[in-house]
Amino acid sequence: MDLDNSKKICICVYCGAYVKTECFATVAKELGQSIAKRNATLIYGGGTLGLMGEVAIAAHNAGGEVIGIVPKIFSSKLSWWFS
């Protein structure tokens, strides 16, 4: 995929907060790494749980920009992740 480097690409990911099958977790990690590799910004549901967490952690660890959108009701439960 050719990306125009003059434009910032943001990719929003919404997927389960539960990992049922390890192969899904593997693909989620690959997606996160791929997003970071392409210098795109990941926007996701916040936190580190499940498949969304796998994508976010992989993107972050690969040096990507990660933005978590967290509803206020959950923000106090996830405050350790954002500090």
C-alpha cells in the first residue's frame, strides 16, 4: 500500500476486549506493528485488554502514535495506563 507521506493517516480500531483464540491475538499484534511501521496513528477504545489492547500495545512498542478514547465512566479504572 502506497501512502502519501504528506498526509497523516489515522486508523480507528474497534474489536473485542476478550481474546478467545491466540491466532486472533497474533493478528492483532501484527496489525499494531503494521500501523506503526506505516507511521499512521492508531485510535482505539483505550486500555490494554483483549484484542484492542494487543493492537495498541504492539503499535506503541513499535514506536507508533496511539490515541485511546475512553468513556469517563471507565477512565478511573484505566488511569495507570495513561500515566
